[in-house]
Amino acid sequence: MQASRARLFKEYKEVQREKIADPDIQLVCDDSNIFKWTALIKGPSETPYEGGIFQLAFAVPEQYPLQPPQVRFLTKIFHPNVHFKTGEICLDILKNAWSPAWTLQSVCRAIIALMAHPEPDSPLNCDSGNLLRSGDIRGYQSMARMYTRLAAMPKKG
Amino acid sequence: MNQEDDKGSSCSTGDLNLCPICLGPIVQDSYLDKCFHKFCYTCIVQWTKVVAGKLSRPLPSVKCPLCKTENFSIIHGYDGNSFQQHHINQDFEHSFVLTRGHKYRLQCYYSEPGVVSDIFNASRYWKSRKYLQPNRWLQSWLRREIQALMQEEDVDIIVHHILGVIDSFVSRNEPKSHVKIPETKGEELKALVSDAARPFLGARTDRFINEVELFLASGLNIEAYDAVYMQRLGWSFPGVTSEASEGALSGQTTVIPYLYIFDADSDGPD
């Protein structure tokens, strides 16, 4: 408990220092609870998520960093490895391949990488996964772009 | 323009002396044995426990949290000369931790040989054929020595093996039997013990034989021998001798200078 607090505080300070260094990630700690964080990440360029801002919610366990944080998308996203309703993310480093050397910041980078490189063979969103697996890249891209416009971009007017 | 910054941000610990697990300054430097990544001792041990706990059985190895290399032990307690090694497949609660007595002996092996060889006269030991009399501290002394060198607690089988070799040598060389040149006797026994110990001690065998010879020649008990040795090395570890005797020398607490020149009949006043 004490160890996880101390480490999160160090990450907090690191985030303050790195803010300018990584413009794609904005990590914010909850005002009253250091175990709750949110992040705003930019959709990677040359993907259907380009131009979108996606919000992630982090719930950090007390055993952190020996246990991985729980992360989900708060912003709706059409992606094979993200549950369409709950925002749950299927990513090995958040489960079996977790290492205590990861930080909240580096988890955000991993999620950005996952957005650019979906894994259709372990889908949480079967519709999205099936489009990719059947080779319908255009179908997948246009669905993903539509949801990016609907959910991850500021409404016009 | 900020290449340095980019490098630093790709790994949050950068090249600072920070533990990748707690992100704090490293406490008790510990290295994994294959990739040599550095962590706090408690951090990497805790992580190993978490990994083992998931599988509920002892692991043969642990993946480095930084580079995923499989590692088989944690190296820690490095003090410039000696270090301790924790094998992943051992139970952490029951793992063997070197006492200060063990550490001091291990450090002796990193010192120049011959530190005390002028005090304890080995050739007189062989000449006077003192080796035919049993040394009642030898077993405890061997155990501590081999424990320190191998960093293993259970070395009984090796100790008994070496003692057996010595005993059979002694019984073959009863006082009445043919008299050879004493020095060759010494070399003969040393060669036998060397053969017995080499499979376990490897490159340290020769020095080990040297130390065994000196201990036997000293005729001292462990405490007294340690005191002389450390005085000669100029080391003063308060409490080392008493701690050393704790495990290895149970029961024998009185220090009797056991010099062979005064010793006509060692089994007298027991």
C-alpha cells in the first residue's frame, strides 16, 4: 500500500516533468485519490483514429506495480481489441505479460501502439475483428473512422 | 534538438540509479545473473514471489522486468570482494543466508594466499605426523567453509565425503606402518582431498586445500583460528567470531589454544 503510493507519487512527478515531452499523452491524477487516473491520448496518425482524442480510465490496485493497473476506454472506440460497450482492453501487458517496469505513461504508449496495430485474432469486438480477418480493411477503417468522428472529436456548431 | 531528452523519456528510469520497480533510489543493489539489470533487493524478490505465486510452484527462472531475459538467480550483497546469490528455484523463506562468519571466510578467498602461512607451520605439522590425530573441530570448520564457498546450507554429504577421505588416509597410515618422507604424506593427503572437493568447489579447490592445511596445522579451534586470521588481515569485525561460532560451533564456546607442541594426549581431560 505504502509502496504503491510512493511509486504513484513518483510517476505523478515524472508526468509533470514530461508533459511537454510527449504531446500525445495527457495523464491526470484524480484530485482526491492517487489510485484513480485518467488519460487523454491522441489517435495515432495514418489510422482511422487520427484526429480523435480518446479518454482512458485507470484503476490502480494497491499491489501496484506488482499487479497491473486496470485500464479501459471511456471514449467509444471501434477496435478489435476493445470491448465496444465496456471499453475493456485486451492487451497482454495488462494481463500475463505485465512487468513492474511499466508505468502508467508507458501503458498509454502501448495502448496507442495497439490502436495502430490491432490484433484481430484475439478480439473483444467481434464485428471489428471479423472485418479485419475477412480482409475488409476498408469496411473496418470506415467504421472506425465514423466512431472516431462521432465519439472522439469535438462536436461542431 | 533534444535527443538526450528523448532517450530519457523512452525509459522512465533513464540512466539514473533508480530502481525500475519502485522508481526510487536503489536500496541494496541486486543484479539478475544473466542480463545484470539492477533493482532493489526487496523489489526484485517481491516481484519473483508474485510471479511464482501465480503458478503456485517454485520457478526455475524469472524474466527480467526490463528486458524479459530469463534469469536464474539474484546477485546481491556485493561488498567489493564477495557477493551472495539467491537462486530463484529456492524458497525465499527457507533460503540460506550467509552469516558474518561465512562472509568473512568467503572474503578470505579473495585475499592473497599465504596470509597466515608464516604463523602456522604446515611442514612441521606433517613432520610431527600430527595428522594422525583427529581434529575435533575439522568437521564444523569444513562445514562452514563449504557452506560459504557454495552458498548452500546443506553440505553435509560433501563434508562427510571429505572427512571419509581423510579418515581412510589416516587409517592406512597408522604410526607403526612404514615411514615415508613427511612432506610427501602431506602432498598425498592434499591430493586426495583435492580430488574429493573439486567437483563441488571447482576453481576454488586449490585455495581450499591450502586453507584446510593451514587450519589443521594451526591446531586451533575455529574461534581462535578466526581471531588470528582476522588480526593478520587487519580486519576487525566486532562480533564476527561469536556469530561464526553460533551455527558452526554449537556447544564449543571455550577458547583453548590448541597448539600441537603442547599436546601430547588430546583425549585426556574430556
